[in-house]
Amino acid sequence: MGKCIISSPSTPVRVCKIRTSIQSLNHEKPFISIPISNPPRTHLENGLQWWRRGVPFKSNAMASKSLSFSTRAVLAQTQWPRIGADSTGPIPGDQLIGVVERAAKTGAQVVMDAVNKPRNITYKGLTDLVTDTDKASEVAILEVVKGNFKDHLILGEEGGLIGETSSDYLWCIDPLDGTTNFAHNYPSFAVSVGVLFRGKPAAAAVVEFVGGPFCWATRTFTATAGGGAFCEGQRIHSSQTEQVERSLLVTGFGYEHDDAWATNLELFKEFTDVSRGVRRLGAAAVDMCHVALGIVEGYWEYRLKPWDMAAGVLIVEEAGGAVSRMDGEGFCVFDRSVLVSNNVLHSKLLDRIAPATVKLKGKGIDFSWWFKPEKYVTDF
């Protein structure tokens, strides 16, 4: 155990104890929710109606200026609708997160055993990779889940949908998020396991691989609905940075080089110009955990899948962050876009991201739910 002094322009000097050689830098300021008299969804609907009507963000018309100003005022005071479940259901939270974490760590051990060995790579598409390690990790994770909850529904990236569609629980498993990075020994990949209760995230674990060749290590992020977010057992919080100009951001690009890809490239350029920088690391679960850890302020991406998002969005929210779709509407894990942030910057990021996304929708780009298991019952 050692001690270090961490200081920054935005946080007071504090002394902390370091448990391992992997240091977790986070801001421990409490997350403050702004009370509102009506349900959050109602405020969001009122505040974002100008985007749905196609009103330009910038206009010379006085009415449009007034509308833009009032919208930003509403957004700035909005508590973003919760995406996490109200509870973990009939399964106690400690029991559920215990199995989730064990499943993720079991998969991570498979990855760790293979990380310094030659890869056997096949292709789902021109550049979309899959390795034997992806498949072996998922098999190991499934054994843990099935061994504890035989009647639960499971959606795995490699194995697809298995189990009882009548179950209230849906496990979303990414056995190796960031396969391309893994194939190149680049240190940004993870094992991600999230479980939904009636369609909403209830428990999550992400095991991130850090370091590099010959010095690989892991750190584990966990969260339960209403129970907070943790890294290596330590409570974590998103940052309190209030200005885009002082933020570090992250995004991702899919394998389809279509209009959504081109739009995000423009957003990448815009935010690179007005922020401290935009990173593209290539692992959605890792990117979201970094928002929760407070080392970056926001992350967005089009065309993700439930297994990419189910764990990460809950970890962000439980760390005090905000989650929405990229058009500013309420989010669920079956959606095709996501924006997560430290909460205080969310509306400022949407100032640029939402109009661009609405424009894509106007071109006919499909942003309907990617997939929802037939007969799976949700609370939305």
C-alpha cells in the first residue's frame, strides 16, 4: 500500500491509498440530482421538441433563437431519464452482481491465457474480426450463467439468443469487446457482461485489459441498479467538468462506411476543434467505463448492439453520468445510438450531436430498435 498526492486545476489536493499498480483516477464529488416536479420524460419531451420538428439549431429568426435558448435552459436543468432498472427483481442485488462479476472474470481468464499467444483469426466481414478466443470466452461465461440461472434468457455476440424468452432476465454478453485491438495486442479491449431485468440494466461487470505485451493486467468495473459503480471495489464518479473546451471525449466508428459513419466523422472533426481532443479506442464498454471513471467526459457512437452497451451504460449512470440516444431521446439497450457523459456536459454535447442525428433520420437512416427478443417482456 502506498500513498500519492493527486491534484488538478478542478479538484482539491487529496491523499489516497493505491491498492494495486493500476491507478484509478476519479473525482469523488457527490452527484447532485436536480429535483423536478414532473416526470423527467415530460421535461425531456418539452425540451427537445424543436429537434423533432426539424427546427435548425442556429437561425437568424428571433423565434428560433428564443426557442434554442429556452431549450438549452431546460436541458441544463433536466435530470436525464434513468435507464437502469428500478431493482434487480426477485434476485437480490448481491447475488446477481456476484454471478455477473464471476462470469466476466471467467471469460477474462480465457482471454488472459491467450493474450500472449498467436491468434487464429477469421472474418465476419471485410474488416470485422473474430478469434477463437472470442468463442472460448463466451463458452466459459455461458457455463457460469447457466450454472446459476438455468431459466434466464441470454444474448451473446457469438452464440446469439438462447434460453427462455419468458424470463424477466436477459443477459447481454460481449466475450471480447475490441477484438481487433486484441488481435493486434493493442491495450483497449475487455469482457463485458450485463443483465437486464424486464428490459432495463440491473447489474453489470466489465473487465478491462490494461498494460500491453508482457505486462498485461486487468481492472474490473461493476454496478448494480441503485447500488453505485465501482472499480476494483472502489466507488467511482464521473467528472464534474462543465466546459466542452476543457473536456476529453471518445467516439467510435462501425464497420459500415455509410451516411452515419460520415456524419460521425464530421462530429469527430467538430469536437476535435472545440475540445481538448477526441479519442477513438475501439472498445465501447471500455470507453463507457472511462466516462464513469472520470478520465474522459463523454462518449458517443452509432450502430452498437445490446452486448456492446448493456454493462457500460449502467456503470456510467451509477457513477453519476447521463445516458441518452444521440438524438436526445430516452435510451434503451435495443437502440442504435448512444451518448454517455459526465451529466453536466450532456446538453452541450447534444447541441451538436442531436441535430446531426435528426438530419440522418430525415434521410431515412434506420434508428429503430436493432433487436428485441420476441415475447421478452419489458417495462417500456
